Amino acid sequence: LDRKAVASQNLPNWFMTAVSTFGLGFQLLIIGIMLMCNLESYIIPFFIGYSLFIFLFIAIRRILNR
């Protein structure tokens, strides 16, 4: 999605922590919590909306590396 991401420098710790929420372990945790709360029908719509935040993180990274 972003060809210049490899050359990025100076990424703050908070940004990398926020990006790590897109990892499989955290997503499985969210799915598990949603299953325990009987929110099965909301899992797929949640992750569709959650995936849109990827574009927000790309924009933030571009702004930070100007």
C-alpha cells in the first residue's frame, strides 16, 4: 500500500504499539472477547471497519516522516 514504508525512520513507540493491534494475536483476543459477550454477528462488520484504520495509519506515518 505504501512503497516508501521501508525507508521510514523515526517512528515513535506509540505508533508502533498502535500498529501492533493489527497483529493476529490481538485480533484473536478481540474475537474471543466478542464471542464471550455473545456478539458473534458483529465480528465480521467490526473487522471490516477496523481494517479501514490501516489507511489512517499510513497517513499518520507519512505525516510523521515529512
